[in-house]
Amino acid sequence: MEKVKIGLLGYGVVGSSVYRLLTKERVRILEGTGVDLEVTRIAEMDTTKHGADAPASLFTTDGSAVVEDPSIDVVVELFGGVDAAFELISCALRNGKNVVTANKQLLANRGAALFELAREKGRQIRFEASVGGAIPIIKVMRESMFAAELHTVYGIVNGTTNYILTAMLRGEGDYAATLARAQELGYAEADPTADVNGADAAAKMAILASIAFHSRVTLQDVTFEGIASIQPEDIAYARDLGFVIKLVGSARLLDEQVNVRVAPTLVPAGHPLAGINGSYNAVLLVGHAIDEIMLSGPGAGGLQTSTAVISDIVSIVSTKTTGFMQNCSCYRALPLLAEEEMRSAFFIRVRVEDRPGVLAQLASIFGERDVSIESLIQKGHGDQAELVLITHPSPEKDFRAALEAIAGLSSVRSRPMTIRVLG
Ligand SMILES: NC(=O)c1ccc[n+]([C@@H]2O[C@H](COP(=O)([O-])OP(=O)(O)OC[C@H]3O[C@@H](n4cnc5c(N)ncnc54)[C@H](OP(=O)(O)O)[C@@H]3O)[C@@H](O)[C@H]2O)c1
């Protein structure tokens, strides 16, 4: 069994979640990768802010104590900010450590120098959590899209502004009121400037463009505009015309030239981005070889983002040798869950005799098996009378048993037709 020691820089929203999730998943990761991941050092100014899950003995206030510690194999940078993070990551790479970071501002401003240093030292920098929170956009673009000839990457990459625009669309207040609500809910930072002025989304689009087009784009190369000037009436007029307003980042490759920008944009109501609401993010990848692929999911949050950080650590330890990441990823044999144990809601259409009491018979059969009815309509009369029902989710075996009983009723004129309901 190999042991890999991890040093965390930062025990804030993401850092403390990474510690908790790594501790919880330690055995599963060991079973999957053959590597025991252990956090052995944490640098943090204020150790009390995010609970005292980690033993006090792991903490230091000095980031260099982590990156200079010869026993540490992987440094996970979750301080945020640019200059201190740059110095500490450089030092970690010079000391032969692999690095994971969620720091989009750092990569969009000074990524080139860090990647060059990593190449020189034969070490990895992984940064899945820097864009899209829990969405595995970086890995998909770097690995799966290599031959896709991407020419456009666009989407919603800032959860705070998407939350504000969604709340304004729902009539929950103007820009100032919905921003205050986003802060209360923890979606927006105490200083939300970089979110609302588009700089956060611009940094993420610089990272995505660099990967998509294999050509470095920095924050300075991106034009960006925020959402502070959007008024409720703009949103209402857009809606009347069949659009929703979203903060859209886009990166385009046109005639071997790159354009990257972030701006409030009218999105047609039927477009997939129009349905991305609240703090969710979504990115569409467009390429000559793939048409269009969309990835969407939670764009921020400690727990959500920590899954991306941990996947990077697992990628690092799993790409050192041939194994888990290259060959079969199954490391256990789970039993199959029988179909009848699954829960589902159902749509049912059945032809019935058109007389009083038939509906009560059906309802009572469902009730006896704890299958509750969410909605019901009756269509047609006489020989054409049909009942159409939608049930609440219930164990499939109970639903099937009820259906058999219903099919056997003399008042039922056809075999009930059933379709599963999603959700
Ligand atoms: N939160 C999210 O949902 C999310 C999503 C994706 C990516 N990210 C990225 O993840 C990184 C961390 O974000 P976060 O939300 O976890 O931030 P956070 O809650 O502010 O955590 C950062 C922690 O690091 C500490 N720290 C910063 N510099 C330090 C230094 N030089 N020495 C010792 N301690 C230091 C901070 O302490 P003080 O506060 O006392 O300075 C703070 O407790 C950022 O790059 C962010 O952009 C966050």
C-alpha cells in the first residue's frame, strides 16, 4: 500500500470541505487506487472559522511550512488570491511536489509561468475546481475533447450572477436586493465585486479558452462586462420578447484567431442555457467533430467544489503507474438491485366502464398498496371513457401489484398502459 501525504493551503469554505470529504472517502479511495491519502499539514490563518474537524496538531499559520515539508507529496492550494499563492505553488513545484488548485484568478493571470515551472520539474498542476465547481469540465476538455476540433466554448460560469439574474426574473427584487440575498445565502462573497463585474467569469473563460484552443489566453485578453446595470424592466422586456438575460462567457476560434468575452446576453427561452437557474453553471462545447455537448451542474459550494479537488488528487496518484485510471476502474463487485425494489412515479391510461364507482375502485386498489395518486383526469364517455392518472413515486412492486388487480376488474376495458415519470 502506497501512502501519499497531502498538505492543504487554506481551511476555508473549500479547504475544510476537502478535508472532511477526503477523510470520509479515505477507505474507498484506497480500495480504488491502492493509495492511502492522508492530510498531514494545513496552513490557515483562522483555524476556528470552519469547525474543528481536523486535529489542532495539523495546523500552521505559515504556508511555507507546508510547501517546504519534505514528507508532503501533493500540495492543494485553496488560499485564493494571486501573489502569495503564486509564490507557494512555485516553491512546492521546485520542491518536487504535485499541485492541485482551485484558483482561477491565479491561473488566468500567472498560469503560464506556473505550468512552465511544472514542466521543467516534471510535476503536475491540476485545476478542475477552478471552473464550474463540481462540473468536470477541465478533464472532459483536456482528455475527451482532444480530437473534437473545438471552435466555440460558451456558457454560464458564475453562480452568483446567475442566482441574481434568476431571482430578478422571478420578481424577487432588483439587483441590489437580490445581491444582498445571494450574500445571505453564501453564494456571493462579502466583497462580490469580481463576481458581479464579470472578472470571475472572465478568468474562467480565459482558462477554458486556453484548453480549448491550445493557446494561452490570460485575464487581460478577455473583455468583460458585469450585470450591475441590468434593471428589472430589461428582464421583463426580454421575457416579453421570448428571451432571458444571462451573463454569458464565450470563447471563439475564428480563422485561427481567438476572441474571449463575458457580457450580459439575451438567450432565447428555448435555448438550453435559458433553463440553467440559480447558482448552477453550464458550458457548451462546440466542435467540427462533435456538434455540441453541454455540461451543467453546481457551479460553486464547498462540498460540491471539494469533489473536483479530490478528483484531481486521485488523478495525480493514479497516473503515476498503470492501473485504476488507465485500465478497468472496477475494484469491487456490488450486487444488482432488483427492478421491483426501485421507486418510480407512473402515468397510467386505462379504458373503463363509464359508470359511478369505477374511479373509487381504482383509488382503493392503489390505496391498499400505498400508491398515492398525484393527478387524475377523465377523458371521453361511454365506450370511449378513459382514466388518465399520474402516481407519486412508490416501490415498483407495489405499483405492479396494484396494476394487476386493476387489470382484473370487470369495469376495466383495456390493459392499462403505463409510462414512467422522470424525477
Ligand atoms: N467557494 C467556492 O464555492 C469556490 C468554488 C470554486 C473555486 N473556489 C476557489 O477556491 C479557493 C478557495 O475559496 P474558498 O471559498 O474556500 O475561500 P475562503 O473560504 O476565503 O478560504 C480561504 C482560506 O485561506 C486562508 N488564507 C488565505 N491566505 C492565507 C495565507 N497566506 N496564510 C494562511 N491562511 C490564508 C483564509 O484565511 P483568512 O480569511 O483569515 O484570510 C481563508 O480561511 C479560491 O481560489 C476560490 O476562487 C471556490
